[in-house]
Amino acid sequence: MKLPEDGKLLRIFVGESDRCGDRPLYEAVTLKARELGLAGATVLRGIMGFGADSRMHTAKLLELSEDLPVVIELVDTGANLEKLMPFLDENVKEGLITLEDVKVVKYRHS
């Protein structure tokens, strides 16, 4: 698969404990992106953060480390990322979703 130089970066900020049915939301989003044939996805686990409710989530304290921030990043064409939007609208109950322009320098596999 070849990506054009002008792409889009979709970032989805959710909590580690957010669910979609019987699985973690980050896993469900990643599997849906793969099912739709998107170029790829990366899930990043944060060590500290807060959202709209200003509640702090941190790995420092055991009782606060159960719902750490998670960021799902996907880079593809805008048209391809749009295919994921209905799934996100239905399943992301709390969080933040951003979309920005990116310049793809290289996208290859062996």
C-alpha cells in the first residue's frame, strides 16, 4: 500500500478502562481500523493526564493507575479515515478525537 504525501492524522484520546462490548475500546478501534483496511494504528499508553472533567489519572499512585490515558493514532488519507467515523461516533462515549494534516515522508513494509 502506498500513501500519498498529503495525509491525515487521526488521534483518539480515551481512558484505558473504556469498553466497547466485552473488550477495551482501544482494542476495538484498532481492530475496526484493520478490518476497514486502514494503513495502520498505534496505541500509546500515557503515564499521566486529565480530560474534560479535570480528574487526574497517573501511574504514580496505585489507586489512580487503573484508568490511564490511552491515545490511538492512525495515519491515512482523509477518505479512508472517514470510514472509521461512524464506529467512533457510536462507541467513543467520553474522550477527544482530533484530525490534522500530516506530510507522509515514508510508509513501507518489507
